[in-house]
Amino acid sequence: MKYIILVLITFILSGCSVDYQLTINEQNEFQETIIVRSESKEESNQFQEKSWPVKLYYYDPDLGENPEKIEGVTYYAEELFLEHNYYHRKLTNTFSKENFVNANSIQSCYEHFYVTEDKKEKTITISTSSEFLCMEKFPEISQINIQIEIDRPVIVHNAAVVHDHIYEWNITSNNIQESGIILTFPSTYKIPNVPEEMGSKLYFALGIMILFFLFIFCVIGYKIKTGKE
């Protein structure tokens, strides 16, 4: 049986929302930030009073009823922060491309989750099965907001909203059956150096102008010379 990340099931929340943010950088590191937002004073107090470690990797042992960390198991970094008078929990970690496929956060919520690299086409694809499992098991979660930010052009995606290299999916009880994710992007990409690129264009333009004026100077000089003769 699939287990949802423990932070979502140890607190019995009414109308809890979760923000899942993933940033993919130039080194193909996958930087996860998961924010579980309390939406009442009672939830905020629970967040403040209780802490429950959340394992990084899906296939590691679960805590069960014991909130103490298990030796040899790696956990998310956890932070409690105050916003709009309510406490919220933030979980963070940076995965390598090879380890991200075992991330507990996504593996727990989809029957299938893949991170595949096509070395011939030089692409990486993140894909899941279509049904989002977590919300069906725990209806206390009102919505999941997923954002994937990437520093390069995306080849294929099924995001609902795209702006400024950020791809967004919003999952509610109305669309859990069709909430799969697909994102294909180049496996290698060099972020352009804007000042350097602008400098190259400027030098090229100046070179063209210099050649043009030299040509005009030569034509005028030739006409003057032939006129005197």
C-alpha cells in the first residue's frame, strides 16, 4: 500500500492546502519545497506543538506510531514559520537526478512515477500515472498546488498554467482522476550570459559600421582621384 508523506496524515486538518514547489537548475538538481498551510487557529497550534519527521525516500522504513527518527533513514529539513498569524510547515531537500525518482513526496501520491533520460535525444522526462492518490485517501486536503520552475525551454508538458518558466498544476477533488504530470526538457542547457551576449551583438554591429564607412571612404577617395586625372 502507498503511504502519503507523514506530515499530511499525522495532523487531521480541515481544508488543509499544500504547496509543492520544484526547481530544476542547470546542474539537473531537483530542489523540493513542500509547504503545508494551516488555515485555522487550531491547526496552527498543532503545527506549533508537534513535529513529525518526514522521510526523504519512499522505500525507507516508515515511523509508524513513533515520532522518533530511525537510524539510517534520511529526512526532509523541516521549518516552522509564521505567516498571516498562522504557523505553517515547510519541508525542503535537494535531490540529484538519479535520486529524485525515489522522492517520497511524489512516489506516495502516484501509482507510477518516472524520471527518464533519453541520451540520444538528450532529454529528461518527468512523468506520473494519471490519478492523484493522496487526496482521495485523505479528503481533509482541499487542494494541492504544484509548481515546477525550470531554467530552460520545455519540449513537452501538460501544465494547466505557464508563466515565466514556471509550470503549474492545481489539484482538487474535482480533477484527481486526471492529474498526471508530464514534463520533458533538454538534459543539458547553458543559461545565456545576457551581458556577454549583448556585448557580442554590439561588437558585431560596430564592425559592420566600420566596414561600411571604410567602403564609403574608399569610394569617395577613388572618385576624387579619378576626377583629378
